[in-house]
Amino acid sequence: MRWVIPPYHSDCSYPPSYYADSIRASREPIELCESIQTDICILGAGFTGLSTAIFLAEKGFKVIVLEGARVGWGASGRNGGQAINGFTGSLKDVENTLGPKSAALAHEMFEEGVALIEYMVNHYAIECDFKYGNLGLAVTERQACLLEKEVQQKREEKKGEFEFLDKEQLANHIGSKLYKGGFIDWKSGHLHPLQLALGEAQTFEKLGGIIYESTPATAIEEKTNHVRVDTPKGRVQCSRLVLACNGYFNLQGHRVSEQILPVYSEIVATEQLTDQMAGEVMPSDASAFDVRFLPDYFRLSADRRMLFGSSTNYGRPGKGKPGTKSLTRMHKVFPMLKKMRIEFSWRGRFAVTVNRLPQLGKIGSRIYYGHGYCGHGVNCSHLFGRLISEAIGDNSERFDVFANMPQRKFPGGKHFRIPLTVAGAYYYHLRDWLGI
């Protein structure tokens, strides 16, 4: 079977983000201009592709990565930089569908994603400003009560290292009067995502791997004993193929492409704050997000800039200047930042699924995929890199927990799935606004 992969219109340069402006090391990209053979070919040099590549290279596989733009060009290099343990969707769905054994395996993976990032950072000496501490914030009293119960449950289940914070305790972590309570998770944290992606790329290359940038796959075809990948100037023949494109995944004519929907998010970065102001807005230097359906998320960078983001559009990018919504929200959360100059603003896209659980799976017998992280991409992409590498290494028990979950298409078909999803999002946005 052969599938065409449409281009995603990249000019292969990084968007003008704070992250791209502040990277510490540059790369000399190479493009594939020949026909080659390898054990494993991976499409996408974001966190899913890079972590899968590293874990397979550690096992001794011959691996190459094809990237249509640059390392970390997509969501991996322009997200909020929050490494948050767990999943967006309910693991209760796993238990109800697959039973207690699979649910237990899923629960065991709760902290693994961030632990794998810590492994990468420490074992391979990757400098990416990694720091522990992440806040979950309640905008309403009802949300605060629910968070208190959630923290209690997580403590009973011995998940993470959570501490509930009432309004007074929250003041030790955030200088905003908007929130009614929250929690801090000391086993989640934040980092410079593009720097992590570039460090992982360098690590993979030191392990013997090769990354071809500016090399989009144009078509893939599964044969009896191999997979062929076509590119504009070359071709790859491999035993196994991994599709690690997340929000940019588009396998024309295959239902997997209809199981995820791109969501666009935007971030603004202020000028550098003084030490005093940085201490006023985020006293403990934790990252933070609120628990609304369409959340705000924010943190201080290592050089004391406020990075403030918000989700904006389902299916298509907004037409206005990136950062307009985020700037309005930042001024509401932190009025003291109204006079601070905005030096960077950018947008990007990630992928969501119908049930809000990320997806793993196979197409045929030789093609693997992992995507749909629903806002938990920094954590889940590293976990899924591990699970894909295990499955390729003939141990698919943990991979199958997610692969065996039902993976529904978004309703509405080609023309109506975006409008229907937007309508659903507005329903939950209304619930957020009403505080219910």
C-alpha cells in the first residue's frame, strides 16, 4: 500500500520565537540526496522522533531521521516549555476498556515521561535550563475544591509529589490575585524546549545516527519485507518506519490522519524583568497553567522573561498577529506587566484526539506512529519514544496499552469536523466562563 504525504509549507527556517533567538548551539543541516538503506527510518525530528531514535540507537539499531524543516521546528521547539507528568485524558477510560492490568501499566507510566527527560539531561549532559516545579491553578472556587480532591487522590495513589495550595499559600508561588487555589507538582517542571531538542539531536548523532533536515517525506510504501520512503531528492529503504509528526501528520487517504486535529496556540515573551519584578510575579520560579478547558500557561525563562501562552484556534491558525490573545490574558493575570515591552510573539500547532488520550499504533506490520498529546507533548512524546522503541525491540506490552484503545475519527468528515470541534470547544469555554 502506498500513501502520499502532502507538504506542510515550511520554508525550513525557525519561526521568530524567543527560543530560536536564544539557542546556544547551531547545526550544519544536511539534506538527503541519494538512495540509502537502514534498519529504522523516523519521520520527524521533534521530541517523539528524537527520543525514539536515541532509545533505538542505544539498543544498537541503525537509525536515520528525516525532517522536512529543522530539528525542533514544530511544537517541540516552540511550546510553553512545561514538562508535566501524566496525561490529559482519563486513565479510567483505559480501565473501563482494557481492564485493570492495562490500567495498572498506564498508572505506572504517570511519572515516566519527565523521568526520561531528566535521564536525557543528566546522562548526556544536555543544557536546557531544566528545573522542577509546576503549578496547576484554579480560577473558580469550584475548581479549587476539585483540585484539592484530585491532589488527595494522587497522594493516596502515590503519584507524583503534589501539594495542595490554598489562596494564601499560593501567594508564595505566584503574584496574581486571580486564582482561588491550586497545587504544586514537584516532579514536573519546565525547560528550554528547542535547546532540549537540539541537545537530543546531538546525542543521537554521537550514538551513530544521522538526521537529514530540509528533507520531507513525499510518499511511503509498505512492501512485503521493507518500507520505502520517497523524498524530493532521495529514497530510504528500511525494515521499520516511525511516523513522528504529531500536529503536522497527514497521511493522505488513511484514517489515522482523521483521528487527530491540529490546535493552534500562541506565546508572547516580554523583555527581561528585573530580579525584583521576577520575584514578585513568580516567587518560586515554577511554571504554571490554569485548569480551564482552554488554559493559560506561563513561566519565567532562565533570563527572567515572562513567557505567557494560550490556546487560540482549532483546525486553522488565527488571522491576526500572533500573541494578541496571550497579551490580553497576561495583563489580566499580571497587571504589573502592562508596561513591559513584548520582544517576541509566535504561534504553533499541536494535536488533540477525541478522547484526549494520546495515540500509539501500527499501520500494517512495519509502520509505527505516536501522536495526539493534547498539550502534554513534552512529557508524553518522550514516554512514547520509549514505548515505540520497546515495541520495535519485540516487547510491545506497554505499547499495546495505548495501541489497543479505541481511536475514533473526529466527527463531521472532511468539511465539518473543524466546525463541529470548534462548537464543542466553545461549549466548554462557556462552562469555564460560567465557572461550572
